[in-house]
Amino acid sequence: MESLLLILWRHLLAKLLYLLIERERTCGSNSTPHPSLRFSSGWLVLYISRELLSAVNDSDEWPSKYSKFFVQLDDGLELSFTDKRRFAKVRLLEDPASKPPISELGPDALLELMTVDELHGSLSKKKIAIKALLLDQSFVSGIGNWIADEVLYQARIHPLQIASSLSRESTATLHKSIKEVIEKAVEVGADSSEFPNNWIFHSREKKSKKTFIDGKEIDFIVAGGRPMYRGYRS
């Protein structure tokens, strides 16, 4: 085998990526460990290619001083997992799906989203703000701060509304919004320039009192412990 490691498959769940790899037979082990790469925010794409570098420009320091995980293969290919915020973690696990943090995740918002009835039943038991609940990865995984903002904005649900107070009709709207926002983001490869013009995402970095596309004022509030939520005035 040309490289030290052979990547057999990759699995992405919420903000966690883990790869099933196989050691060379010369390592004297039949085990297949899983490097589990935990994302602090956003996404990191590892291109296993001789022609491409991963999230690195020609002028960038290599390897990065922020590298958490560095691999050099026998054929000269180098991989580096970096995190400037120092929140990322790298773990070597035999069965990642059975151990925290993966085992603690709720159903994936894209691949395993609950039905409308299941979602409504779960919401009816939660006496907390809907945005805080959406950010709880044990409830549903894969929804981060900006996605929660967008989902609630498109569904016209206030982020501080108590989850249990949502009607089935509102739950159905929320369910539809979750699917549409995430599917669109995936479709365009998370390229924000390709997001629809009516998404509030485009106003996330604007200051308070800045009018949105429909002319309504945007309020900056805190929800789920996350500052700078971009709400709107109806």
C-alpha cells in the first residue's frame, strides 16, 4: 500500500467527523481505529489528493502552529487538522458511535430528522426557549447558531418562545424550515454567497437598527446563551 493509512469510509454527524482507517499489515495489528475530529465551528474539508491542500493557501504557514493533528504519509502527502480557537479535539476510539460525544448526540437534523408528530411530541415536553432547544445537540444534532437563527426566522417563530407552546401547525412549519434550510446549505456546499436573498443570514454581521430586505428592523438579542442573535420585529 502506497500510503501509511487507507481511508475506507467517512461518517459525518452533526459537527463530528470520524474516519474508519486501516493500518498497514506491517503494523502487526488487525484493529481499525477511528480518528474522531471534533469541530469547534464551521466545517473542515480534508482533500486526500496530491493536487489539493486542505484549507491552506500557498502563503500560509505549514504545518500550522494551530495544528491539533498532523499526519505525514509514506508517499509525501501531509494532512493537518487545525483550530485557531483551540476548542477542537482529536480522539482515537475503537467504537466511536458507542462513546461520548457521539453516543450523546440526538438524531441528525439532515439524515435522521424526526417526523412532524415525533417533533411535536418532543417539543411538548420541553419548557425552554425553542432556540436553546434547537442548539441542544442531545435533542437534535447538527443545528448550530446561524442555522437555528435562519430556521426560526423562516418559520416566523420567536427564538424565546417556549418549545412546549408551539402548536402542531407551528411545529410542521418548523420541521419544513429545518429541512429546507439545511438541505439548501448542503446543496450549495455552505457557500453563503449562494444562500437565498431572503435569508436573514446575510444580515448577521450588520449592526442593530439595520433594516432587513423586507424593511423590518432587526433586533439583536441573546437566546440559548448565544449572544448577537439576529431577530426581527414583526
